[in-house]
Amino acid sequence: MKSHVFTLVGLFLIFSLHNSGLCALKGRSSMKKGVAITVGVKDAAIVGSSHSVLQAAVDYVAGLGGGTVYIGPGVYEMKDSLHLRSNVTIIGAGEDTILRKADGHMSRLVTDGDYGEEQITVENPSGFEVGMGITVRDDRSGGFHTTVGTILAQIDENTFVINTPLQADCMVHNNAIAKNTFPIVSAYYAENIRIEGLTIDGNREGNEHLNGCRGGGIFFYRVTNSHIVDCTVHDYNGDGISFQQSSDITVENCVSHNNATLGFHPGSGSQRPTMRNNLAYENGDDGLFLCWRVRHGIFEGNELRDNGRYGISIGHKDSDNLLRNNIVIGNANHGIYFRNEPEYTGGHRNRLEGNQIFNNGGSGIYIDGETNDLVIVGNQIGNRPENGEPTQRFGIVIGEKAKRVKLEENQIEGNLDGEIQKRNDSH
């Protein structure tokens, strides 16, 4: 009997895939192992345009041990994250598959939210509903102490149950608030995930900010061996793509633009990231921000252009990384900045090779803090007329506390105030 049921399910899925607009996904990855299902605004196995239909498809596939969810062309309104599961692949139709953040709502809390508590009481409940994503914080609970979850139930007019304990005390006297901000696509404590061919519209003007330790247009937390490929994130009120405490993550051929803070944010102990052939432009802060303890990564072929602070920022224990063949142009401050860290937390033993660093607002490369044992080889650093007005002050600045910086075969010319400035003559 069980074999007959399995055969019928298999035939249904094959029929659905054949007749559900799968041609719109032509050119994406070939069929993955495991079950497959389609979601779309029409002509799909699961029809709809909300986050809940996307979640239903992910949960169905994950419940059968993994497989592929094909999301057809259309605009999908996201009132909560698409929560990914282990061994699930998501494939969209590129610019035609748009996951758009719903308009936001915010309210003050009228009762303290205590650490570990799983309910909140708000002043204005009108914009909240069961099944919606929610963020809870106060003025003292930023970063990882911010709580992001989903509303599970409504107890009375003003009180809601959430699916995760509060990560900190959220006190009324510290301006405790709740807001329906969340990562649009997210994964937590998962492995073997692939996201491909999605466009994320953050609806920045209609939403409050969410910090990159707890969110982004696409966000991973404690995820391993996973890929984000051919995705675009724009207009998110926070970071474009962020992954925290996650290892062996590959981000390839993705675009992050016009997001409020960082374009790409690998961070907080993420080991062995690979970020290749991505584009970050016109984000509010850095194009690429290596947060704390990002190690043994490969960052190559990326373009970081016209961002509001640095092109690339490296700092707290970010060591033993290779940054190769990147283009860093027109950013408001330094092209590549090694942050001001003491020796015991410096961004040591990084290699910069074959990068093009032009027309940034500060210096091409600025080595701050007690940063040691860098290798800078074969880079082109200067101002080029085709990139606009000359703005880059120095090619390379080696700070007074940096040590053992090796410079080889770099082409450094046309910087306004000089090619190399060594602020400590012992270099």
C-alpha cells in the first residue's frame, strides 16, 4: 500500500512541474535530488502570493527529507521571513521572482519585556497579526541582543505570544518597542541550503531599520555548507546579505544595492566564506564588511562601488583572508580599510592581490591600528579620469602602529597627496 501512495505522489509532482510555468525557470540549476514542488501566483502546485504559501512549500519539501522549491514569476508579499530548512534548495526566476517586504508597523511596549519571556504587550496592536514576523528591542539591546521572531498567538487586545524567548530585558523606561521587521529570507541552525535566482525588495521607505547581526534581505545564523547564488537584494532597511556564525558559506554572482547599511556582511566567527563575482553599490555604509572573526575566506572578483563609507572594511580578528581581483571604486571613504584594533584583535595575515582601487574618497588602502603581516601585491591604486573627478588622497597609508606590511609590484599613481605614506618610519 505504501508503495502505491508514493507512486501517486510522485506522479502528481511530475505532472505539476510539467504544467506549472516551469519554463520561466529555464536556465537555472537542473533538478535536484529529492522531492520538488512549484509555487506561483498561477499555474503551480501551490498557488498564492504570500509568504505563507512559500513557507508551506519549504516545509513540505523539508518534511520529506529535502529537495527543491521552484518559485515562479510574480510578486510575493512577505509579512514574515521565508524560513529555510536543511537540505532545501530554492530556485526563482531571477528578476521576475520578487519577494517584497510588506509595509511595517511599530509600537511602544507598555509592560517590560523580561529576558527569556515569550510574550509582549504593546500600546498599539493594530498593525500586528498572528503569523507575522516581529522584532523586539530597547535602547540597550542592540546587535545580537535584539529579538527577531514570529507572532504565534494573541492573548488579548494588546498582548501577543512570540515563538522565541526575548534575548534581553526590553524595558519601558529604555524605550522598548516592537516592530514587524525581519529578514525576508532566513535560515537558522541549518545546513546544505541553496538559494538561487531570487530578487528581494526590502521596501525600505515603508519599514523600520533592523541591524545586520539579526537580519538582512537574506540572513543566515549558524548555517553551514550553503550557497546564495544569482540573487539581488535592494532597498532593505538594513544589510543586503548577512551571515553570522556560519561556516563554509558561498555567495556568488549576487547584487546588493541601495540598502540602508551594509551590502555584504559576513560576520561573528564565520569561517571559510567564499564571496565571488558579487556587486555592491550605493549602500548606506560599506560594500563589504568583514565583521568579527571572519577567517580563511576568499573574496575575489567582487565589485564594491559608490557605497556610503568604505568599499571593504576589515577588523576584529579578521585574519588569514585572501582578497583578490576585486574592483573598489568611488566609495565615500577609504577603498579598503583595516580598522583601528589593538594587536590582540587585529586583522592580521591578510593578502590583497590584483585588486583595482580607484577614485575613493579617502585613501586607496588605509591600515589602521596594530595590524600586522599584511601582503599587498600586484594591485592598481590611484585615480582614473574615466571614474570621475580625482578624489583618492593617498594610495596606501600605513599607520604608525602597523607592522610587517609587505608591498610588492603594486602600480600606485595619480593619488592627490602621494602614493605611499608610512606614518612610522620603522616599516
